[in-house]
Amino acid sequence: MTHTKILIVFYSRAGSTEALALAVAAGASAAGAEVRIRRAREIVAPEIMQAVPGWTEQAERMNANYESPSLNDAEWADAIIFGTPTRFGSVASEVKAYIDGLGGLWAKGRLDGKAGSVFGATSSTHGGNESTLLSLYNPLAHLGMVIVPLGYGDPVMFAAGTPYGATHASMGDSILPDEAHLAVARYQGRRVTEVARALRCSPLSAVESVSTN
């Protein structure tokens, strides 16, 4: 049997969402998944980036380490997990731009039935983490994806994170996710992998396979 294929598409400016993405990837890999990690690219002007200390340098580092997400990545995956920093209580434009580019695959039904999940980070406590994650549920529903929340199915959920997805508050980019928050992210990677694997092996898939043979 082939490995369950997990695509993680994230955007990160100072490294918090990147750290969560790596933990999600570690959890998915531990559950037997083949993982692709992709970083969405900047769409703001260079002068805006240069006005924020470290933004340009971090972008150059991460863009060297992670490929840009493609349509092929989305079609390849059994599950897509989106990670985003909060921008005024909603998804970052870099991640949204990639999602907006999936219209061609949506029109062909190529994303229908895939597992989908979300995680994110914000600069301050109560800075919009939950509203950001919930705002990402909307496009996942339109794409026909099976939304995978975390619930409270693992003890790590009672120490950090949200039932909607892994989160972190960086306190003005001064701290990276601690072990409690990384544990939630790893659990998310495992959980999405398990759900995506179950969807691939669902009775509906078996019936469709028989009916076409």
C-alpha cells in the first residue's frame, strides 16, 4: 500500500508558523505519511518587507528551504494542511492567494473528498487565532474537502492548541512555540494522516472501484 500523502502549505514571517508546520510534518511522518512542506510566497512590495526588521532575511532563508506550493502538490496530496499567521483576525494573503489559485482543480473536482485541516499563530494572546482558523474552514468547504478538527481526542489538547487546529501566540515575535504547542501540532499531523488514510480506504471508494471494473 502506498503512503498517505500529506501536503503542508504555510506562510510564516518570523518563524512561529514555520515551527508549527515542522511539528505537524513530524507527526504526519511518524504516522507513516509521505510529507511535502511548502511555503507560500510574499505578495507584498519589497519596501513593505524592508520596513519590518528581519522580514526580508527570514523570507530569503525560508524560501531557500521550502519550495513554493504548486497545483501539482494539491492534486498529489491525500490531505492538505494549511498554516497561517493571523492578519487582522483572518488568513494571511499569501496563503489565501494560493487557495484562490486552486479554482481549476476545484472545477474538475480534483480536491473533493481530500482531508483538510488548519493551524496558525498570532502575535498576541487572544489576537485572532480561533477566528483565523475558522475563516479557513470556509474555503475548505467550498473545495469539497473533509474538514479535520482536533477536538480533544488526545491529552495534549488540554494543555495547548484549540479544537480547530494547533496555535501559538508569539508575544510580538519574541517566543517560538513551546513543547506543549508543538505536541498539539504533532498530534494534528498524526490525526490528519489517520483520517486521510481512512478516507482512501473507505467503503465508498471500494464500491466505486468495483463498479468501474
